[in-house]
Amino acid sequence: MPLTFFHGHGSPYSWRVWLSLELLGIPYELKVLSFSDKDQLKPEFLAVNPRHQVPAIVHDGFALWESLAILEYLDEIAPAKKLFPGDAKNRARVRRLIHECKSHLDDKGLGPLFQEAYMKPAGEAPDEARISKAREVVIAELGYFAKQLQGHFLAGDAPTAADFALYAEVAYVKRMGATKPVTGLAGTMPKAIADWAARVEALPYFDKTFPPHWRG
């Protein structure tokens, strides 16, 4: 049976899984959950993932959630291409980059900016000091990851799990910079990261994974 993939448009963690499924060529059935309709809280999805979050997969009756666990599982069942290629050291480096992306760029940078730009109650002013601190983190982390490139991508001339994890976060930098001036992210992208992002966006399967509500 094909793998079933539960996805939510705009989730960076789910996006990395979708890109990975496409890279690996694993057949899947896509099930898109609507956050506005609270599909993630409905009994049929809770039966798959009791933590009510995307991404989640079901493969041969085996349910799995948490994006990094899913990426590692996909890597093990893939017939040819790999998300964690190379020797033990290279694979460890890919895992390290994914953890750094989450712990630093996301948790300390984009997370606070997202909360200030999107989640504040109506009429409540954004915390400028918090925004400034988080923006500094984002700028520093983008510079850090620019130095981590090895060839066209983070681990050579083909994308890996680390590229897809980072790209989903960089996409939010681009989106917030364009649509939320309060974040001050416009114009902060290093050229090396902008060029790398363009290479990810040029992948033949990228367009089908792009959040439809981000278009236009």
C-alpha cells in the first residue's frame, strides 16, 4: 500500500517531509489537513497522531510522527536516493545541521518573530525589543548557514534532509520580510543563501509543494 502523508500547508516541519518524499521517489497518498477547520483535532487524525500535529505518516499500518523521525524512516525505506548520504561523519553533519536549524534559527529567531508578527491579539503592539533581538539571531544564523554550504547544497551537489529543513525556515524569512515589515527581515538574506534557495526552488517537484495560500 502507498504511504499516507498527513500535511498542513505552511508547516515548515511538514514541508520538509513532502520535499523529501518527492526527492526519494516514494509513492504516497497526500492528505491535507485544514488548520482553520481544526482537522488536526478530529478523532480520525488523533487516531493516527495523538499529539495532533503534522507531519504524520502511515505506512503498512505503522503510524509515525515528528518530522526528523519521519525523515530517518523515509531514508531507510528509500530504494535508491538518500536524505542522509555519505559516511557516518557526513550523515552526522546533516543531522547536526537539522538540529541547529531548529534550536537556533527557528526557536530563537523565527519563532519569536512569528509570534510578534502573526499571533498578537488585535490592538496589542508588537514587542520591539523582542523583535530586534530575534531579527539579530536570524541574520546571524543565515550568515552561519551560508558558511556551511558545501557545493551547491549543504552537503554537496545534491539536496539532503538538511537542505529541506533549512529551506522551509528560509521561506518564512522571505515571506515575513515581504509581508510583515515590522519584522525588519526584508533585505537580510545573504547572497549565498538566496542563491542556494533558488536552487531548491528549481527542483522539478518544488512547485507542487509550495503553500497555495502563499501564492499571489
